[in-house]
Amino acid sequence: MIDGTMVIDFHGHTGGNESNGMNDDPELMIRTLDAANVDRACIFNCFHPTGRPGNDLTASFVAKYPDRFIGFGFVSPLLSAEEIRDELTRCFDELGFIGIKVYSNYYPWGYDDPHYYPIYEFADERNAPLIFHSSIEPLSRPVMLANVAPMFPNAYFVAGHSGNMPAPRTEAIAGAQAYPNYYLETCSTYRTPGIIEELVAGAGADRILYGSDQPLMDPRPQIGKILTADITDEAKRLIIGDNARRLLKI
């Protein structure tokens, strides 16, 4: 581990997903963070399409381990703009969350559709990060984030998985090159060598965030690919924690 750096995992879930072998036991998650030498983890629940029940579950994790878990809220773009604002206001002002998860797989719209704009407007007002599932699926392509990031310059648009595959990863890197509020996050189901080096070379180490997707995936190999990458120690510090501290104002 890089000495003196607070390590922050930017991508974690609450809520059971037994079909994928996901066990969201908070005690187990804390033990796993300890095993990976991770100090804090951002967590959210996108398994309740309306948002509120999952947000309450996330809040219970944060309340139990407030020094380890950082809550992110989730709302449905099917809600009215007023309902979206009300739930996100509750998440930030009552539950103490500081970020937002956006997930397109439940809905018929991509991330650049106006149905999502009330979410982005709230994040823009709060100078908050939004983390998106991004991959090869037509409604999850990273290029869509580049279409909206300049419209909401005070929000941070984070492409979870950095697109996950070569073509969408190229889109994600291009978005980070084009817009200062576009960031990349590293977790992936793939173990292709050289991806971290590609992200650093394309977007710059100051635009990349370590994430694990726990408990769907183990934080240890996810951080290991950063620590063993052929990049400088300063780049590793930025990716595993310093960039997240800046976005989260920790």
C-alpha cells in the first residue's frame, strides 16, 4: 500500500443480489475492506427502482460504520422532478449522503435523456459527484455522459467501470479529455493487463478513481491492479484516494 494515503473505494453496493452471489452483510464488507487496507467506501443501493427503500438501507450501513461507509443516494427518473428533488434532499440533508448513483438498466432512456436532468440539476447545485454504470449496453454508453457533463459543470460525472470494454472505454477517456468534470472509475469484471496504464495515459491520473464494486467483486484484486500498474507512486496515490477526497470534500 502507498504510505500516508487515505484509500477510498468509490464503488460499493448495499442490498442483496443472491443470483450474482452478492452478500451485503456490513460486517463482512468491513472485514473485506480491512483485508484490502481500504479506509472508506462509497456505498449505494440501486436494487430498488423507486429509490427510497434502498436509500434507507444504505443509511443503516452508514449509521453503523460512519467512519468507514460514505452514503450515495439513488432515485428513479420515472419520478416527477419534484419527487426526485424531495428524495435527494432527504438523502443529503437528513441521511447525510454526499453523492448520487445513476443506473440506466431499469429504464428506457440513456443518460443524456431529459428524464435524468432533475438528478443532474440537484448534483450541480450541491457540487456533488454522480457515479454511473457504464458499459457496452446501448443505454449505458459513456459518450452519453459527455453529452450532459458540460450542461452541469458543478457536478462530477463519474463513468463507473470506465466503460468496461475497449469501445466504450475509448468513449470514457475521450469524455475525460474533453470536460474537467468527467471522471473515470476503475472496477471491472475483466482482468485485461494494461488498462490502468491506458486510463492514466489517456485521461491523466488526476481524473481516475479506484472502485471495487464490492460486494459483487473483491476489493483486493481491484486495488491490486492499480498498485501493480506501471505508473508513478504519485499517480497511484491520486487514484486510490486523493482524487476521491477532493471530489467528496473529505
